[in-house]
Amino acid sequence: MSDTIKVIPCSGMGKVYGLVARESALKVIQELCPQQSSTVCLAYIVTGDQEAKELIEGEKCITLDGCPKMCAAKNAELAGGIVTEKVRVIDSFRKPKGAQAGTATELTDEGWLIVDEIAGEIAEKVKLLSREG
Amino acid sequence: MSKSFAVLPCNGLDKGAGCIAREIALHLIEKSESEMICPVLYRIADARYNKIAQEKPLLVIDGCQTRCASKLASEKGLKVTAKITVTEEAKSRGFELGDALRLGENELKLAERIADELLLEKKAEKSLGSETAAEGETVYPETYDYEVYKKDKFIFRVPKEGFLFNENDSWVYIVGNIARIGVTDYVQQSLSDIMFFTPPVVGNEVEQFGELGEIESGKAVFEVVSPVTGRITAVNEELAVTPELINMNPYEKGWIVEMELTDLESDKELLLEFEGYFTILKRKVDEFHV
Amino acid sequence: MSINMLKIGIVSCSGEDCLGGTISRLATRKMLDEVRSDATVTICLPLFLAGGVEERGFAEQFPTISVDGCSKACAKRATEKYSGQVSAAIDVSDLIGTEVAEAGALSIRNLTDEHKAMVDKVVSEITAKFDEALKVAQRDQVAKGFAMVGSGSSGGCGCGCGPK
């Protein structure tokens, strides 16, 4: 088992929420908690390759899903990850009603603010989980 | 008390929440005819508990988000009737869980309260069941037979029997004098992920083509146009928390309002049956890419 | 079905682990947004993997191109596992170099002109394969007798985000 918490976004291609999920995860693992967190490609862990299995089985994970279909949460669990938090990006869009975050290709300033907010919340969860051991 | 569960708590020995899960289970066993399933024994020798798990409704109690008890239930192919997670229950009650493994007075009270509420819900369900049976509550089919129209990779379903539609993509299912109303697959596909539903007011009178609330996604706001005339008797309260039910299942769990009808014969003249609406749907889908 | 209604699906990885995944994603989006917007349908790989009926159904019926950020070829393998052979498979690391592709994942906040050039290189390759696949599919259609030409609608993304 590794020391890092796995932060796994869905990175869904079709909706802005997938891009927000991806960018939030990148911010956590590259900027906010680079020692305590890492990511794994969702598509790779589902392939069933031995190397992929070793990356995820029994690992504590936080998944970020763009939409209610919850692809990251479902796939990470199926692959044997211990999903301790299932974050739904779309819920952040309910907080200021009518937020216009951009498209699945690029984000507006508002979109980046949402990314920063989600990344901050996940970073707190990562730190908590790291402390729990 | 006549209700009882097969109780499957987690075995979290390294967290207070796990110990509270066990405490809740103990209360249920003591105060009702519920029976305990030991998760550790169940994992290695399930024969002992299979009968209980089949005969009684299964209640899963997880201590934390790791959800070990839920995973065990899933592994064993059990049908879960109810589940709770102690950390979520504590959060919703504004109760701060500590790290201590020995339960203090507050933790014991929390466990007892959760157990009592679980038993009360069971009682309420039972009494509601007998009341509704007496009043003849409208019962809707759990699922329907659908016709499908595909465009690129999008699937548009329209139920074949029992529904009427208007040209504004609302549907109505009528039982006696009561109607259940919602929107069609065309609406939910066009809107994509639905984030908000603003319901109408229960008790309001609405005419055919009047407004029945608004559905909002990141793309647009859609005003639901009533297919019928009547008085609103209920709104689907689940949509306040889970508006995406309209995306997932617009004809079943994603229903929007119920109404008591006042002018059905006249309303029917402007309603479409399956064939008529399906033709309109196909044209709309072909003309506008969703 | 009319020839004008033929669509090509693109299944892209969006590997969060490496630069190749970012380039793959951006190139696929460019196909949908700009280059072949009328005829492209992008398949959301996570949804595809999670059992998305619409995604898998489309890939079974329509020509599909996979775009992978690295040689692990997750998008190609997933498509072949759940829906059938791909019409073309693109490995971004072949186009921009393995070492470059395996560099750390990139936030789109940090895109440089060099990265954009890589995206365009991949887009050229996808476009070539796309047009080939479209030609083959159109020939098949003619051969089967579906030679009516009707009005097509614009392409779109698999997850319902609609045309741009």
C-alpha cells in the first residue's frame, strides 16, 4: 500500500463538469498536497493489468465525478479501491445558482474559481485521511 | 413491536464510529425482534446467517465512508433494505465524533437515538401502509414498456401505453381522477444535467397549458407546461435533493407533480396518444441536435 | 440512413497521469469544436467503461477512432473490449515522442504555444484517419443501397452537451 491518497477524477470528455473534475484533481496533486496525494488514470485501472491493480487495490481514494453518473466512483470501487469520499462536481454548481463555468474545452474565470474551491475542499479531506493513516 | 431487521454492522474497532455502529445494532436487537449478523463470522462462514438475511429486511450500519459492511453485503449478494453511515448521521445531527474508542455518554445517547429513529421509521412505514390501503392511494406501475428512437448515440424513450402527452413534451398518467405529470426524454436529453427544480405550490389551481414549475440545467431553464387542468395535490419532493432523477428516469422516479383533475374530457381534445407524440418527438430530434 | 448523417466516434483517453493524455483530450475536443464538428461524436471514456449504454451502442454501430496518450492504449482496449474493432487507433506518444508524452499531466492553465503545436499535430493525424474512415463508411452505405442524401444534423458530444 502506498502512502498517498489517490485522487481520481472522471475527466469526462463531454461536459464542463468533467474538465472541472480533472483540473481540481490536478491542482490537489500538483500544488496543494503533492506529498500526500497522487492520481491514477481511471481508464488504466479498469484495464485489469497487474500493474494497474497494484496502483489501486486496497488504496484509499477520493473520487471526483463530473455528473451524477458517478463513473469514477463506480470504476474505482470495481477495481478494488477504497473510496472514502465521492465528490460530485455538479453539487458545487448548485451553490451559486447559474454559475457559467465554460465548456468541456476551456473554463471561464468563474469555472476556475469553482476549481479552486473544490480543490481546496479535497485538499482538506486528503490531509484528514493522511492523518488517519 | 412487529418490525425487525437483520442487522449487519461494520466491525470498526479502530474508530469511535465503528463502535457506535455496534452500539446501534445492540439497541436494535434489545428493543425489537431484530437479529445480529456478525460481519467477521459472516465473511468466513455465511451459512449461519443466510436464513436471517433472507427472511428479514437487511439493515447495514457502516461506521465511516470506508463502508465495510456495505461492501460485505454486496460481496454476498444481499439485498439491502436500509443503510446508515454513522459519520453521516452524526454530521446531520451536528454531533462531533471524537477519536476515543470507548464510548462516552454522548456517544451512547447518539447510538440509542439513531436506533429508536430506525424503529420508529419502520413503525411509520407500517402505519402509512395501512392508511393508504384504506384510502385507496393511487398506485403507479413500477416500470413501463417503451418505444425507443435513437439519434447518433442518444436514446429517446416514450412509453407506449397509458400515457398522454402535449406538444410541449409533458406527459400525464391518469388513474381515476388523479394525474401524475412529468416531462419526456426529449426534455431531459436537451437540458443535459438537471440541477434545480422549482416546484409549483401544492393546492394551486392550474389550467391546461399553465405553468407547473421550472427545470434548470447549466444549459437552459425549462418551464413545464401542464397537460391538464386541475389542482396540484403533490410535488415530487425527492427532486429538491436529487433533481437528476428527471434525467435518470423521467417517466418513473422523475415524475414532477400530481393533480386532481377538473376538466379531463375537455383537456383530452388537445392531448396526444403515443403514436401522435412519437411522431412529433422524432421530428424534433431530427431537427435539433441535442 | 443518409450519407450526410454518418458520424464518426472518437474515444479519447484523458490520462491525468501524463502530458500525452492532456494532448489527447485537447485534440479530440478540437475535432468536435472546430475541425469536423458536424460529423464527430465524442465518446466519454469513463461513461463507456462504467457501462454507458449510449456510448457503447454508438461505438458498436458507427466507425470509431481511439486516441490514446500513451502506449498503454486504454481507449483502444476499452473500445475493442466493449464495442468492437476501432477504425483507427492513434497513439499520441508516436507523434510527439514517448519521453514528451510521459511528462507530467498538464493543467490547461499552463498551456504553451509548444503544447498547442503538439495538439495541432495530433489533430492533423486524427483528421486524416477521420476522413479515411468516413470515406470507407460512405462506400459501405452506397454498397448497401443507402444512397439517399438527406439533411444531416450537426455532430455533438456523447454526454449531451450539445453543439457549440
